[in-house]
Amino acid sequence: MKSIISGYIFLFSFICLAQTQQVLPIDESFKQFLSCRDFTLSSNGNEAYFTIQNLNESKGAIVKTEKINNTWTNFEIVSFSGTFRDIEPFLSPDNLRLYFSSNRPHGKDNKATDYDIWFVERTSINSEWSQPKNIGAPINTKYNEFYPSLSKNNNLYYTSDQFTSTTKDDILFAKWNKSSYQEPIKLNDNVNGKGYEFNAFISPDEDFLIYTVYAAKDGFGSGDLYISFKDENDIFTRRKNLGKSINSSRMDYSPFYDYSSKILYFTSKRDKTNGIETSNLSNFKEVVQNYMNGQSRIYKVKIDLKALKKN
């Protein structure tokens, strides 16, 4: 009974907090891209990386952008991307490594392969990125590895499809022992279920995890964002849906949370065009070219997750 009451208190507290929040386009400058996703931000908030892709998502490249006078500008594909499908960039807390998932070849045959986690590095924030390096075993396997996210102590959280005989995509964790990664483990049943769990963002202190669950029983649509906090025993608690004010009836995924601004960035295929009258061709074009038109685009919402945990 106590756990049920606690769950209701959490949900009520979240609803009260989230009802004051509004999901907005990250910036109108991103409207130039037909389809984009996977946002990551530097510690000073002035450098960001994200994925651009074609509409069927068969091609992807990583783009860098800079914030100048509170506007994102200077968009360019990074030097190492554009040939193979590079997706899901994550900038390390010290801003000196950029991790991503890619189907680029491992060897010399130059053929695309399964998806592995790769990284590039630089000596300072003003330096050029190195050539991509495969993160290797025990992280990468013959299966697909996606969506790397690191805490400030370099512990790694990512998505894998290696357990498809019993579940679907799952969230895995690999502990950094100061020189290499230990054997990865699948997170507990409070996080992973029998369906698809993917695109997990770990907070710098590892006190919470935000990720997507596809077609969940308590979901609002295709895929919803969920959160799981760590308890006093360092165990992730039962996942909670982030609510209808954030999640839509379409796919909501690829979260990134900026502690300094208390802004949650995420990708969504939300559609606000339904039910809008389009009496002529000009009006129709205007409606379907709206930012929230069902295409994969990046959004933001201000929410204090620390305050949410206290409740």
C-alpha cells in the first residue's frame, strides 16, 4: 500500500510540475532540416551536435552548430561524417570526446556493417576532431550497439539488441575501471521490460536515467519518454512515464538533459496539423511546413528534474 501511495504522490507531483511546461521547437533555424534527431550539448551551452537524415532514415550524418547571440547558427557536417550512417552523438562531460553510433566498416573492405559505438577526441575545445576510433570489446559485439551516454566518471549506458531471443532492444551498462570497461550488464527489470527500451540518457551523477519505451501499456502513443531514479541503495527504481504534457501520440525519443538550464531536449515526430482546415493549396503548404508536422525534429521543454525527484 505504501508503494502505491508513493506512486500516486509521484504522479500527482509530476503532473502539477509539468502542466506549467510547454514543449517548444529547439530553434526555428532547425526547420531547414527535413528530418533530424539526437541532440547533445557542451557544458558551456554554446556548442551542439545532432543527426540529420533523409526521410526514410537510411542516411545520417552528424552536424555541429554554435550558439551565437542566443541563436543556433554555423551548421556544418563534421569532418569525419557523411559517408556512412552516423547517428546519436554524445559529447563527454569534459567536451573532449564525441561518442556516436555508426555502421561504418571495421576493416579495410569499406563495407557498412552492424552498428557499433565509435568516438573521436580532441586536445581542447578549439582543436580539430581526430579520426573515428571503434570503442571495441567488450562494448561492441556482433550485434548492434546504439545511443552511447556517459556519466562524469565515464560509466557507459547504451542500447543493444543482443537479447532479442527473450526481449527486444534493452539498456545496458558498462562500468569504467579507470583504464577499460568491465563486461556490460543489462539494467534491471525496473528499467528493461520484454519490449523495446532504447535511447537512454544518463545524468552526470548517475542519479537518473531518461529513455524511450515503445508501445508501453501506460504510454500515450508510439514511443514515450520515461524516467528512472536511483534510490538510496544505488538501484534504479520503477520507471515512470514523463507525462502527457511532454509525450505525444507519436514517437518521442533521444533525450538529453542540461542541468544548468534545466532544459530537456528530445526528438519527436509529433503532429499538430490534424484538424486544421486547409481550403487552398497555399494554406495547405503553410500548414504542412509547420515545425510540428510529424517529421522527426528536435524539441525542448524546461523542467526541474531534481525537484521532481524530491517529490
